[in-house]
Amino acid sequence: MAASSNSSLSGSSVSSDAEEYQPPIWKSYLYQLQQEAPRPKRIICPGEVENRPKYYGREFHGIISREQADELLGGVEGAYILRESQRQPGCYTLALRFGNQTLNYRLFYDGKHFVGEKRFESIHDLVTDGLITLYIETKASEYISKMTTNPIYEHIGYATLLREKVSRRLSRSKNESRKTSVTNEEHTAVEKISSLVRRAALTHNDNHFNYEKTHNFKVHTFRGPHWCEYCANFMWGLIAQGVRCSDCGLNVHKQCSKHVPNDCQPDLKRIKKVYCCDLTTLVKAHNTQRPMVVDICIREIEARGLKSEGLYRVSGFTEHIEDVKMAFDRDGEKADISANIYPDINIITGALKLYFRDLPIPVITYDTYPKFIEAAKISSADERLEAVHDVLMLLPPAHYETLRYLMIHLKKVTMNEKDNFMNAENLGIVFGPTLMRSPEDSTLTTLHDMRYQKLIVQILIENEDVLF
């Protein structure tokens, strides 16, 4: 990774702006230590062992004592055997020679071999990874403990500089007729820059909405050498060397992930769906104030449906609603939901409600849900309104903006009540359980809270000009 990130920037196809970028210095100390780590040496049992588990090989020596295991290993660094415990038959131990002593680990198998959290296809891989970890943690424990103190992530002046240059070039391309050639040039230049800087360059453009978003880190196995994009140190081990953000692709050590700021900028290539996608993730990926599903559906409803009787209460055909959902998932903002394709406006209202129901975290988040319910129980109308306003301020920005926009729209719906017969209370009945879900998965709680859910949405609609 270190070599390729340096060499790729020297090519003649990279623009002059990109050439001014100075790549980070990937720190090689831990990589060198991994190369120096002892290699595993399997000590084979000379004879056949009865009752040998089928998932162990000839490194299994049957029921032997710790002392016998120590003798078999012969003081050879990296040597290992497997044995069955004398005290607990049916329990298996990995005996491993490291640091001039024999270490014994309880060994487990559930389709893969493991001692701790990591699971391996083979005992050889488990031992290889274990020796690397033991060696690095022995030689560099102090270094590792200080690894996060001076991260490159917090000193990315080069990223800011490049971001401004890329942004200037992109805005120039809007005003000039060289669309295809410029776009291809920008793509080539940016793609050749390390992923950390690429993300920094993409986080800024003319209509960027600065919503804070946490990274969605998941344990990841990296093929080939990889360096942490937070501290610039090597990510050691054979498997599960670190974590990757599944939304933006940031690669960091597990311990470094705790220090990364909430600045995830999702990559559209990684966002596979529109429905069932976290709300903030979707708006960050599309660089919009609100989910484009909400904007497009509301625009269509207000253009041709505000006077439709039973708007939002009357259901459209389920299969047609599913078609709209698939159109958004497939085509994004290019989805066609016009009257030519879906003449029944109830299909569009159904698709909008389904979007809200499918959110993994509701518009009114699980964290704020109990506070809204408590606010709804306040008997004094003025105090209740004040409490609702206070809780609204706790919503994540993208959730708040989406709710605000929806309430403005629903207020317009109530202004056409004489035609559509939908007042704030009716809409509260429809949207209460759509926008709010109890964090407790209890039918009894849901039934008990329904009247409060309805009341909250009703209050939000009736007082949208005051609350937002």
C-alpha cells in the first residue's frame, strides 16, 4: 500500500494540482516486526492417536500433561502441538512455545478454530496470527499504547488543500464546455490519491450539507498489507486486522476507531439501497438536506394530490407501492413516479409511508422516543408544547430537517381538509406509528403508546410554524 500510493502519483496522467499533494508517511515499524515474528513449527505425533477429533491433524498428541507437552516442544520458538486435557477430557489445549516459555491456550471449534475472538480455517493460520500478535505486543507494547496520540487523521492539511483544489476544478467544469474530458481527468486524479484524501476531497462541494455522521465500522480482513488511515501504522495479523467503515470505506485499527471523529462521508458505490438505509447515511451519500425519496414524493403529492379524498389514509395497491420502492432502490433520484406511470396518488403516499416505516432508525429516533411520549402526557398545553420543542432539539440534524419538511407538507394537507377530509388528528393516527417506534419490541407498549404517538404528530402539524 505504501509503495503503490507513492508511485501512482508520479504518473504523467495526474493533473498538476494532484501532483502537489504530499502522500502521508506510512509507518513501517509494525510491518517490520510482523516480518520478524517467529514462524509456526508443527510438532507431529509419530504414531496414530485414538479418538483424535477429525478437525485436528497430526499435531494432535492425545492426552498428555503440560510437562510432556513442554518436553515435546523442545524449546523451539514457534513450535506447537495440540493435546487433550488430563483434568478435563474432551477439552483441548494449544501448547505454543514463545518467549522461552510454553504457553497453553484453551482451544475451541465451531466450524472454525479459535482461542479468542478471531476464528480461523486452520490451526496453522491461528498459530501464525497468534505468534505475530504475541511478538508485536511484546516488542512494541509502549509504541502501540501511544499509537493514537499523533494521528495523521487530525493533521490532514494536505487533504484540505487538495479538497479546495478539486472543488475549484469541479466548479470550473460546470461553467466550461469541456464536460467529458474534465470529468474524466478529475476522476483519474482523485482515484489515484489515497482513500483518506479522496474522501476529504469529496466531502466538500457547492451544496454540501454538513450533517455529522458516525462511521459504521465492522471487523474486516484485509488481503495484503494495509496501513491504518487514522494513525498511519501497519495493521498487523493474518485476519481481522482492523475495521472498515461499510459506508465510506475508511480502514483503521480497532483501537483507532474509538478516536475517529463523526465525519463519515458515505460513498454512493457502497450504498446499495435507498429504502431500509439509515437516514443520515442516505442524505450524506446523496449530498442532500433530506432523503430524496421524501422530496420527490412530496413534490409529486403536492402537485396533484392535495385535494384527493382520504389522502394518506387510503391505501394504494401493495404491489404498485413495491414497484415504486424498487424504482428508488434501482434508479435513485431518477426514479419516475409521475402520473403517467402511477396515476393513483395513493401509491405515492403509500411509498412515502413505507420509506419511513422501513428506516432502521425511525425519523423520531429510539433515543428521543420516550422523551416525546413523556411530553405528550403533560396536561398543560403550553408546557407540553415547550417539552415537545425541547425534545425536537435532541434529534440528529438530518432527522430534524426531514421531520420539519414533512410537517410543513402535512400542514398543507390539513389546509385542504374540505376536499381531502384529512385534519391534523387524522394524520396523527396515520403517521404516529410510521414516524415513531418504541425501542421496546412489545405489543402491549405499542398499543399503550398509540394515542400519545398520534398526539405528538398532531401537535407537530398544528404548531409546525412555532416548533420548527
